[in-house]
Amino acid sequence: MKQLFLLTLVIALTSCASNPENKKSNKYLSAQDNENVEEVLGQNISKSIDMYPIPNTSVAIPKKVYELPLPKQFFSSESNNELRLHKLGEIRWIYLSLEPSKVWPMLQEYLNEKSELNISKANPKTGEIFTDEIERNNSKNRFVFKIESGLQRESTEIFISYEVFKENRWSKNVDNEYIKTISTQILNGLSELGSVTGTSLVALNLNTVDKTEVFIDEDGFSKIRLMVNFPRAWSALQRTLSIAEFNVSDFDRDEGVFITKIKSDEGFFGRGETKEVKIFVEKIAQNETIISILLGEEDKEIVQEIISQINQVLS
């Protein structure tokens, strides 16, 4: 009896090994297609709308249909803990080569421990810090600090505003000397804090805002969108062209244009050729500007290369 059981088991195992389709996991191998797609769906698929059609290769179509878009360029600011004080008209701001979520606790630490300015309230969602009221010149005053992501990636700009309380509302105070003194003190105070490795979790949202974006317009030309006002965009582009060593021969701020000459040794044109290039700064909205280049249809690759060089310095 025992021998009969063993013989039966051996036959069964041999059968499974010789024919894998007998295994449950391989039953699909013997499956048959007895119904077409229309019968399964219960409708005529020829009347369905194809949301993602494949181009018909038998018909002549533009080459760009098959071209993949270029990846977005990313550049980081230098990791040298750079710290600068800027002034443009009545606007003052401090630049730091750190992310906003790292600068947020730094500024609060300085104001709380090493400054005559005490914090009244702070909003990490908007990046705003308000100081207590200051009695000066028989009026109530205060400072407002706005922490924003800078034009360069992994950088921060602290905008400094001095306000006076008049007619039941806060308005801008034009005491430039006092603002300059406080701004310089904050600049020196932040530099004394040394390198920072920590980050504020409540202010992480401040890191996600990009002020610089390269995009392609409807005609296929590369452009740069800056989420800053015209004066700042003009100043930033002027500094960028100088750093990138563009040969600016002329400019017109009213028209928003820089005129530069590109030589053949810069790799854009044929040997010995020089071409005049106009770089425009255009105001789109209060805090939105576009940087573009005026060249012909045949020079799209040149425009892309110049825009890439400008964006590398800007961002």
C-alpha cells in the first residue's frame, strides 16, 4: 500500500514537471480569446474619442511633435555664506546665500537676543516679522521684515520696512538715516551668528517660491520670467550682464533694453562675425517682468544659449 502511494505521488510530480501549464499559476497559458474588445465593452469602439492620439507617420507633420522639451535648468548659489546689503530707491534688503527656512530662525534669534528691537508677532506662512512699537519723534513707529526666497536658488532676501502710525493706520516712514543704521546693525549681527545648519520646519513653505523661470513662448523663443518689479529686474539684469562679461555697448532704461555685441569667439556665430543683440526687460505686472531677446527665427538656438547664460547667473 505504501509503495502504491509513493508511485502515485511520483507520477503526479512528473506530470506537473513535464507540463507546466497544469500548475495553477500558469493557467493563463491555456486561456483562449473568445470575445473581441467590442463585445467585452458592449459598445462600438470606433466611435470612441481618443484623448491621446498617436500622430500618423504617413502624413507630413512638424518635427517638433516628436521632440521632448528640454529639462528645466537648476543652479545653486555659492556655498560661501555670502551676506550683502542692497538699496534700490527706497527699498532696502539683505541678501543671504541660505534658504529662507534657515534665515527665519536666525533673524528671530538676532532680534530677540542682540537687538533693541523686540518681536511683536511673526507669521512663517507669509515670512513677515513685526517689531514692537518704537517711540520716536513723538510718534509710534515699527519695523517690518519680510523674508522671501531670493532670485538665486537657495538664497534669501530680507526686505526692511520702517512704518509710522498716522491717521489710524501704518504707513511708510522715510527716516532714511535711521533705517540705514538699523539695516547695518542687522547685517553685522547676522554675520556674527556664524554658519547655520538648522532649519525651521514651520517656515519650509518659504523655500518653495521660485522668482526666476525660463519658459518658451508661443513662437518657440526662450525667455525668463522674474517675479520682481521692473526696477529690481533692470538692476539684476545689469549686474548679470556685467558678471557674465557681456559687452554692453548701450542701454535705454525707459525702453527697457540693453544692446550688446556677440563676437564669433564666444561660440555663437561663424568665424569673424559680430552681431548686435538687444536684450529687453518688460514689465508685465507690479511684481512680474520678462527678459527676452530680439533676434530672427533662424537664431532661436542663439537666443536659447544667451538666455541660458543669463539665467545661470540670475538663478
